[in-house]
Amino acid sequence: MNSLPIRFVHRGRIAEVDGLPITTTVLQWLREHARCCGTKEGCAEGDCGACTVVVAELTDRVARGETRRSTGPGAIASGGVAVGPLHLRPINACIRYLPTLHGKALLTVEDLPALAPGRPLHPVQQAMVDCHGSQCGFCTPGFVMSLYASYERHQGAGTRPTRQQLADDLAGNLCRCTGYRPILDAGLAMFDASPARLDPEPIAALLRTIAAATPEPFVHAAPNLAYPDAQGRPRIDRFIAPSTVAAFGAALAQASDAAPPEAAAAPQPPGAAHAEGGQGRTITASAPSRLKATPPPPRGAHAEGGQGRTILAGATDIGLWTNKQFRDVGDLLYLGNVRELAAIEREDTLLRIGAAVPLEDAWTALVQTWPDLREMALRFAGPPVRHAGTLGGNVANGSPIGDSAPVLLALDAVLVLQHGNAMRRLQLDAFYLDYMDNALRPGEFLRAIELPLPAAADAPLRLRAYKLSKRYDCDISAVSCGLAVRLDAQGRISHVRLAFGGMAAVVKRAAQAEAALLGQPWTDASVRTAMRALDADFQPLTDLRASRAHRQRVARNLLWRFWLETRVDAPLSRAQTHVWAELNPALHTV
């Protein structure tokens, strides 16, 4: 495979980058090489949003006859921002690897004034000035870019956001100075000025030029000075980006067929703050072995041409491996361009979400089908993480505190696993074997998540998803859960799923509590019996987020809340059970 430079659109022209390590982040390139220092580094882990930028790509890759998402009768609308032929997404530049920008466009705070000719500032920036939305200013560029993404979305739809919608759009941005009020004021005021829209056509033309010159697969190679080869020379790492599932599977099989026997020995240590990124399987290429998550190889352990290969999607987890843990990820096999893995499809009996579908799009599809999941969708990280990370990555990562798995278990999710041209289906509750260990076979990867749709004759599914964390927005769960029951004609429980995260080494169902409910009436007495059974289902740990006793009490209380909101007689509304209801009912709009 011949190496090509990374090519993307920046400041109205095609930028061409070569020779930088493949784990160079977008933020590092902006500040250290492009000298565009408006974008700031606050946390380097995708938490604070100071580094928020907007990435644009062609909605349909017309130049290559490809499309990023299903466009048939059952297609689901994307969660991004459509501007003509472009699709815009806010992302965190601090954990996004630069090679993933190949064939895309990068918009930063420096680009906005050019979108408002004849004015010194873009309406978003001017509103921040007029409403005193900046104090120390460190977080301001990130807020401006998140507001810009919201601005383009609402201008395109001909709508104006509510204050709560703006707060949701800014959930991935933190400010220690303003208390957020003037920033939200600016978000409302930015629509008062005459519109200043992005002209997508010049960018689209440049992106088509890049696409026409990009081979299959795209490969970018660069020296890795931190991890030399056995002779002490700079090792050459490769970023491999196929655009078809066949090419992706072939590249993965090539690595797994050459992995050493010891590669199956140990589970991968968990990532740091987020677990929403790529599938994160690290394979060491030498001799046949199982495709399992493995510890990073020791410094200097790679031979030239034989380094490890890591599956990469949104990098919202893997980006922290290199930023915070300084781990060696070897070659990167990128699934973000694989057309078949980026589709959301609805059939008569199931909803299928491809492994490379961004979390924002996946949650949009889930909420369209099961509206009771809306609050969990909004609380899953912040928009920049949801627009970058993938549902497949969150599932494959296997974190016991991942927020998607309890919901998917409650919905009886089935995983589509693929090796070469062969596919098999596995219930999600059989996928997680132990802490950070799963049932993937040698050379397999996660292709899609399938969710059975309710039949017309089925009784309504009573469904809720809850999350407890120290910070309401954009925080890691102490306990999360997906809870579902269905009643028969006699009012007895014919179907029950109680799935919890943060309560064990893996996300899992509460088997004894489910057994206590099945066949019973949906009453307070039945629920209290199930609450007691939860203590037998889980023996959680005490850590920095919560004690064992607190987690057990929370799990019981969330099951009780579920019953209060879904009981047959006089169910309570979410506004009555929500934690914010006691503080300020006007804040709650769900």
C-alpha cells in the first residue's frame, strides 16, 4: 500500500500534511503547525469543550458513488447539521486524530468572520460580545463553535432555539466564570442579526477533488519517533482507512492472522474518561492468535512492519490512550469511512444501526422509535463526543459504566459480528464475558447492532433509562440502567428486562429481580420484592464515584421510580419524579 499525504480543506484551500505521527491530534496541528491558536486545550480528554471545532464532509460522496448513510424508504435522518451538500458536526479537536480529517473540511473560530462579509464578526461572535458571554476567554472559542453549529442548524430549518435547546447544545462545553447565563443570552441573541450562512459549494468542490484522487483504501504512513524499531530507527506507523466493509475485513484479517499466541492472554485496561470511541481492539502482528483486546506492547517491542494494529472510530476513548496514558497504539485501522457500517436501516421487524454510526445519529434513531429514551440521549456525554464517537465503539469497548449497554440490553439488542464474509448474530447479554473481555472470535469485528421492533399486536412496552452521576450533563455514570416491562391482558408482567451499569464488572441484567417480577402483577408489592432481590444480583465496588451501599440504594430507588412513572393507576410524570423538579420545575422540559 502506497502512502499518501493527509488532504483536507482548511481556510478555503486544500491543506496537505505529511510526516507527522498518525496520532497527532487536530488541536496539535492547529496550534503547532497551522498557527491557528484560537482553538484552546483545556482538558485534552474531550470533557471541557474548549477545543470544539466543526468538521464538514460531503453528505453523499458523489465523486465516488458512495453514501455515508442509508437513503432508502426506511432511512433515519442524521443527527448532524445539513448545509447544502455538506454535513457539519461539532467535535473535540484535542482527541481527534488528524488523519481522520482526510477528505473532510475543518472549520475553526478563525473561519467565522469570513462568513459574514462586511461585518467585523460573525453574528455568533458579536452576540457573545454584546451579551458579555466571555470573561477569562479560555473556553470562549469552543462555546462559539458549538453555538455556530446550532446557528447553522436552526437557520437551515427556519427555527429559533429555546433556552433549554441551547443548554442541550452546549452540554459539552464548560465555563468556570460566567455561570452560563450570558452565554445562553448570546445564543438567543445571535438570531437577531441578519443571517450569515456558510456557502457550502466551494468547500464541496474541493472535497470532491480530494475524493477523486483518493485510492481504496486510503493509507497514510508516518514515522513514530517515540517507539523506534528493534534497530533503534524511527518506526513507520500506518493509518489505513478503507471505504468498504470487504476492504476493512481484509485489513483486519491480515493483522489478526499474524498475531502472536500470547495476544489473547490479558484484557485491555479501560480507557480514561470516555468509552464512546472506536472498537479499540489492539492486535500484535506476528503469529496466529485470537483477536482480543491486549495490553499495549512494551516500548521498542515492535519490529518494523510488524507493529500492532488498533481499530479506530471516533477516538473518544482511544484518543485518551495516547493523550493521557501515552500508550502505543501501532497502526490505526479506521472504520469511519466504511459505507456499510455507517447506515441506519429500519425493516419490518428490526432497527439496524451500523457500528460506525455516530452516537448522535444512533440516539436520534433510538428516540424516534422509543421516545422515553430522550433524556438518556441528551445526557450521554456532550454533543462533540456524540458527534464523534460511535454506538459500535461504545458497545465493543465494554466499559461497565458505559451508558448505551443498559439501554440496549433492555431492548434485547443483537450484535452482528463479521469475520471475512461470514456473519453471526449474538445476543448482547452473551457478549460481555468479564471485565473488559468479550466473546469476539479471532478476526471478528462488530458490524451492526440490531433491535427488534414491537409488533402491532404487542402490548405497550413500559420503558425507562436512568443515569446517576455527580454532574448532571456530560459526566460518567455511577449507576445507569435500562428498565422495560410489558403487561399481559390480565395486568401481569409477561416481559421484563432490568439492566444495570456500574453495579458489576460488566453491564448486565438483574436475573433474580427479573425472576421476582415475571408473572406478577405490576404493583408496589411486586416491585418491593424485586428491589430486595437486586441486592442478590449485584455486589458493586466502592470507588471515587460512589460507595457500594450508595450504588445498591440507588439501583433499588431507580426501580421504584420506574414503577412510579409506569404503574397502571395514576402514574407520575417525569416532572414529578425528576431531581430538578424540587429545585425549579421550570427548568425541566422533558
